[in-house]
Amino acid sequence: MTPEPPAFDLEALLRDERAEVERALQRACEWLGEELPDELLQPARHAVLSGGKRFRPILCVVAYRACGGATVPAVYDLSAAIELIHAYSLMHDDLPCMDDAALRRGQPTPHTLFGEAATARAGLALIPAASLWALRASDALGADDARSRKIVSQLNRAAGAGGMVGGQALDLLGEGKYLDSNALNRLHSMKTGALLTASLVIGGIAAAASDTTLAGLESFGRGIGLAFQVTDDILDATEIAADLGKHPSDGLLDKSTYVSLFGLDEAIARAREYAEEAAAALRGTGVDAPALIALASYVVKRKK
Amino acid sequence: MTPEPPAFDLEALLRDERAEVERALQRACEWLGEELPDELLQPARHAVLSGGKRFRPILCVVAYRACGGATVPAVYDLSAAIELIHAYSLMHDDLPCMDDAALRRGQPTPHTLFGEAATARAGLALIPAASLWALRASDALGADDARSRKIVSQLNRAAGAGGMVGGQALDLLGEGKYLDSNALNRLHSMKTGALLTASLVIGGIAAAASDTTLAGLESFGRGIGLAFQVTDDILDATEIAADLGKHPSDGLLDKSTYVSLFGLDEAIARAREYAEEAAAALRGTGVDAPALIALASYVVKRKK
């Protein structure tokens, strides 16, 4: 009788990696505090250190390891650079001049505690800080200038016009309008998918992965990015505000979602399909990555 | 009789370089438009293309040339990356949630035309865009990965917590308080000086200048940065809102300025001293740069 391979312990992975990422985020905030005046450091720390799944940094670390990188603290530092971008985007999304949200993850948003101007400025400080912190971490990982440069380029592409900010703009413009599935996919590929994908690719670059492997990580990222967003829409549609710890703003704003477009059952089926396509794309490149495959299934099974 | 060297034609330099910078900014906006949705491109274009002295890009190009760089369009592209950061900072400064300014250079500010959310997002898009555009320009200039990486690092340092955003925070915190000359120098070295200095150093890096020369450019930048700000305070104190095309907000906000600290005459003397110190620092490194020396004198002689 062949023994079964041990079941992959995803929960342990998420818990352990998250703990390391939290430590790296602490280090990043200490470094930020060397230069950032205290009045901006407070909202920045609040935004960076007040929880979250840390899914992007975990993707980065897991991709790095799948590509043969040896686990060292610097890879968590690198992964934290991505979370700085994510944290800034949440700070700015929640500002009164944007979505005007008072709660995030069940906690008061930074601007309700530290004021709008200080929070806005602190968020702005995180953008260049993310690039500088990524460069520092790349050095510590022994990446050469070519790879460091690629990492900072990936990070800025994902954060900018062709990525997160561009997607947020499409999201804003889509309010109250009917978006078909192509338009919705494009929006979310930019708004959420770009940074998720960059997390994986940056992990790969840090581990000196081949271009073929990086292309595989990119396809994988695209798939789980869509699976992630469809699942977000499903959770928004099926959970109530109290469970989420935030307002179900998309419903209130009359936005197109995968659930409004396809209905709940079809949306659930699509989320699974995207995750499976992602896993298939990765297997096609020969990367042996049970942890990444497990993360793809987590994306569709998770709660908020 | 030794013939006099021809007088340096600073006005022609400013006019010609500015025209080239404008063309580069047009190219940068076209590139931005490849990815940025039109609703964000409009406020971004308005902010980037609605005039200004283009002093930072001109410093970059002139420093590059002083260090032996051959004038090619790509150096203007590189210089435009710095102006994208400057443009974003003005967009965000003028937002209702920040200084709430309706006019800038006598023209309506972007948020009055395109709304606060779109303007804020467009400004956010310019930050990573500046890094990406600088990397593109570095490639076109034939800079190797090490220099490209140094350029993007300089740009982000100047834009961030230890530079512009940090200085803006100190400025905000200084409102209604007495700042001594050390505190005022620190504030302005970060808020204005860091990006001016980075402009020079980036030009030097692009021209493959030695570390000694880069250090000279940095000292020069520190001096003209302070001269620039003292002169700003002098102009604010002596000109009226109608001439400036903007509100003399610092006076209204009861901020410490070099004029309120030292009086007008002493401030004028200090501006000249800083400019002279800057020129001396540059001469000490053996860089033959009559254009840079002329720009240092322009800093204290200019109108807004």
C-alpha cells in the first residue's frame, strides 16, 4: 500500500507566514519612523499594522520559495514592500474625499483618528517608501542591480495607472453603470489582480526564476486575482455588514459585481474555474508548488 | 587686451530648455494615456501641462550636460519624471482636504475642473509613473542597471518621508508655531530642497558622473534649495495675490517664514549667501558649469 502524501496544512502556512510578515511590517514601520515625522508615522503605523490577511506578502514569500529561494528574513521585508502599497491604497480609499469609510476590518480608519490631511500625507509617504524598502530588501537578498530594478519596476507598474490606481478609476467610473464580464474582468485585473500578480512575480524575481517560470507565475496571478474578486463579490452578497467589519459599499453604490452579472451559483462556479485555471497554468511551467496551489484553493474558500 | 568672455545668456537657456521640457512632458502624458483612463488623464494632463518654470527638469538637464552628457531627447524625458512628482505634489496640496486652493499660476486647479476624487487618484497615478518613466528614460540614455537603480532610488527618496512628503508634514505641523532658523532650514531642505537636489544628482548619475561630482551637485542643490525658499518667502512678503496668481497662503496661515524670522533685508542677504555658498561648493568639485552658476543666481533674482 502506497502511503498517502501528508495533507498540505494550509492553515499552518497562513498562520506562520503571517506572523513573519507582521514582524517584517514592524521592521518597515521602524525604518519609516527614522524619517517620517511622528504625526504621519501614527496614521501610517495604524494602517500598516492593524491586521489583514497579508495575502499579498504571503504570495510573494511562497512564490519565492517555490522558485528555490531559501527562507531568510529579507524575503519577508521584500514582501512587506508590497503590503505598504496595499496599506496606502486602503488609507486613501477610506478618506472622506474618496469612499468616506469610518471602519475597516472592524476598526476605526486612520483618518477618523488622525485627521484627513495627516492620513492622506502618510499614505503618500508609503508609495515611494515601498520602492525604497523593496530595494533595501533586494540588496539584503543578494539580488543584483538588474533584478532589483525589475522588482521596483514590477511594484510600480502594479501600483500605478496600468494597475491598481487605473483599476480604481475604472471602478469609480463604473458606479451605477452596467459592466459586462469583459469590462468587469479588466477592472479587477487592474484594481486587485495587478498587485497580487506582482507579489508572485516579485517573489520569483527575488529567487532568480527563469522567464518561463515568471510567465507561469503571472498567469497564475491573473487567475487567482479574478478568483479573489469573484469571491469578494460572493462574500459581499452573502454576508452582512456586521460580519465584514466594514460597510458593503459596492451594493450601496449600485456597482456591477460578478454576482449581479451572473447570479450567485454561476459566480461560485466561475471563482472555482479561475482558481483551477490558475493552478493549471502553474503546473504547466513545472514549478513544484503545492503551497501556491493550496493558496489558489484558499482564495475561493476563504471568508473575508 | 583680453577679450571679455561672452556674458552667459540665462534667459535664452531658460527659454530653450523649458521648450524642450514641455515637449518631454507632452511625451510623458501621451505615454500615461496608454494606460490611464481618460477621466484621470484629464486632471493629470491639466496639472502636468499647465505651465510652471520647469526649474527642476532644467536643473537636471543642465547638471547632466555639466557632467559631460550629450544632449539627447531622452535626458528631457528623464527630467520630466521629476516634474511628474512636482506636479502630483501641487495637485494634492491644492485639494480641498489639503490647502483647498482654487487657483494655481492664475489658473483653476485640477480638482475645481475634474472633481476631488479624480484629481486625487490622478495625482496618485503620477507617483509610480514617475519611477517607470525615469527607468524608461534611463534605458534610452544607455544607463546600466546600477545607474538606473540609483536614479529611481534618488527620485523616491526625494519624493518621500525623508524628502518632500516629510517636509510637507513638518510644514503642516509648523502652522501657527514659532520655528527657529534650524527648524525652518530642515523643513525646507526636505519640502523643496530634496527634489531640487535630486534633480541635479539624477542629471549627474545619468551622465555617469563620479561620486565626488555627485557630492558637489548635492551641496550645490542644498544651497540653491535654501536660496529658493528664502526667495519664495521674500516674494510672498512683497508681492500681492494678484501678481502671484495664487493666494499668499503662508501669511494667512500664520506660518514661520524667513522674512518673519529675520526681516526682509536680512532674508535678502541670506538668500544671496546661500546661492553663493552653492556656487562655491560646485566650483570646489572642478565641475565647469557656468549654466549651473547662472541658475544659482537666477534662484534669488527670479520673480515667482
